[in-house]
Amino acid sequence: MELGLGSYAFRWNIGIGDQHPPRPMTAFDLLDEAHARGLGVVQYADNLPLDRLSPDEHHRLAQIAADRGMTLELGTQSFDADQVARYLVIGQRIGARILRVALDEADARMPVPDLARALDPLLQDARQAGIRIAIENHFNYPSPRMVDLLEAVDDPQLGVCLDVANSICAGEWTEETVGLLAPYTINLHLKDYVITPDPYGVGFRIQGVPLGQGRAPLNWVLAQLRHCPADTSCILEHWLPLGDDAEATRAQERPWLDKTVAHARRIVT
């Protein structure tokens, strides 16, 4: 697999929700961070939307990536036809082969046959653009339902962006999610997590740690994906919790990423 950087590795330096750093990281900054660590892919997700850039900026981003021998991928949060159409145009400008789209609670309320029909024209447009759509298992879309959708669509233009931890929120441990979705995977989001008990015994918390420091069965996950082509991208992310000091949290993102990259180089081949 090809190691890459996802924009959610810098959620606090980019800014999200009510957290806005004094100087938010840009798409160009993210490209520099990946290049500095020798990563060959950058995936821009919905926390750093490329539809806010001009066509000239898209072309400049693509040229910098090409000069460095890097590839770019896109991500968005919606199957809205107009938004997907915009992103397919952007994808062509930057040479993207993957458009990641997250499925969540609103999508789960739509019957699978209806969602499959809605996807059909988008997949035709994606095919013409030379871009595959990778649906990401997200917090409230169960993996069995994703399999039903993939089988209903039955189109190689649609695959899975497999996240090893997101579906815990949907009541699935990593082994269940990967067991169901590995055959359809065209893009991987790799992260790690721990489960820590509440100090007063009131439940527990699942939170992120740098890759290799938690309980995610990373080597097992990678073994289930041996069938994937060698150019399949493995996008590195992490769930760094927001501490009491936002500036200190932002300062931790780079060291966390350095640890994650170091471990990924040991296990991803």
C-alpha cells in the first residue's frame, strides 16, 4: 500500500467546530507536511474542503504534488448530486483517482434501493471522470447495510473507504467491520485507539492514540487487505483528544503524526 496523509490528522490546526486556530492550516500546508515525512498521497477530507479554492489554486496544488511525485485524493461528506459534481470536476483538475464520501445517519434512514438508484448517475459521471467513489464506514451507518448497498449497486466504480475505528460507534468492533468490508475496500483509513475506564467506574471512554500504541488489530487488518492492489492508499489519521489547552493540543498533532508514520512504515508494505 501507499502511505498517505489525511487532513483529519490535523483537525485542530485546520480548525473544526468552535475551534479556530489563529492561522488555520491550508491545503498547501498539508501537502508540505506530507512531503516532509516522505508520504506519497494526500487526502483532503471535508474538514479542508477544496471547493473553497479557485481553479487556479487547484492547478497549482496539482502541479506542486506532481513535481514532488505525489498523488492527491478528495473527500466530501455528502451524496448531494451538485456537490459530487463539483468535486468530480475538482478531482479531474488535481488528478485524483479517489473521491471518499462518508455515509452517516441521514443516509441510513434512506432505503438501500433508493440510495442505490440515487448513486447510479453519480457513478456514471465518476466513471467518465476516471475517479472511483469510496464510501466510508462512518459512525451511524452499519457495515451490513453498506454491504447491502454495494451489492445492490454492483458497480466496480463504487468501493469502500475502510476506517478501522469509526464503526465502533455503530456497535461493531474492528474485526466485524473489516471482515464485512475488506472485500470491497479501495482505500484505507488507519488509526489506533484505547479504551480507558472512568476513574469512578462510570463506564469508559474510547479515544485515540498514535498508531501502534492502542488496541486496534493493525497487523490483522492489513492481512485482510492483502488482495488490494499495491497502489491502494493507506491514509493515516488519528483521534487526538482536545485538551484543556487548545494551543497545546494543536502542538501535539505533529509529534503524534511522527509516531504514527514511524509505526506505519514498520507494518505497511
